Amino acid sequence: MKITSLLAVALFGTALTVLLKQNRPEQAWIAGLVTALLLIGMVAAELTGIVSAMETFMQNYGVRGDMLSGMAKVVAIAWLAQFGVQAARDAGQSALAAQLETGGRVLLLACALPSVFSLLQLGAELIGRAAP
């Protein structure tokens, strides 16, 4: 199973980071960052199946591509922002982490608004009160 591979890499990276932190804190931070990037790479490799399923769904049900691409952007922004926030916190930069978290939320809102407006328009059309 894929989760066992992810768990093995995470546990190894955590153990290495803890061991390095005692004598070489700057290398411990780098080991943690490399481990996190490796985990992201492992998960990103699985995204091809998800993208393929989304394309099939769009073709079968006539869903506009911009709706699903917007959802994919929201997921990517959330994922990357969380990664950056945790890296900043691990480095002891809580103020920077807070600013990155706020920026991520603003970007999420900006990406989600077109989908929200489309859903509201669809709801209005379904109840017969579509705007001109």
C-alpha cells in the first residue's frame, strides 16, 4: 500500500531530524525539508490518476473544465500554503507563518469565488429566478 511507503519515509525523516537536531540544528531543518519535499513528490505522483478520473467525469457529464480546474487550484493552494506555514513554524518564524496563512486564505477565496458564483447562478436558474 502507498500509505506504508509514505509512513516509512515520514518516520525515517523524523528520526533523522531528531538525531541531527541535537548536534547540527541547521542540518536537521534541511533534513526535515527534504523529507517533506519527498513526501510531496510521492503524493504528487498519485495525482495523475485523480486528473484522469476528473477528465472522464467532465466528458461523461458535460461539466465545464474551469469548475474542476478551480477546485484543483484550491486544493493546490491549500496544500502548498500549509506546507509553507509548517516550514516557517518549524524554523521558529511564527509571524511569517501567520502572514502566509492569511495570504493562503485570501488566495483560496479568490480561486473559489467563480465556482461559488456559478453554483449560486445554477441555484437561481433552478428556482426560476435567473438574472438577465
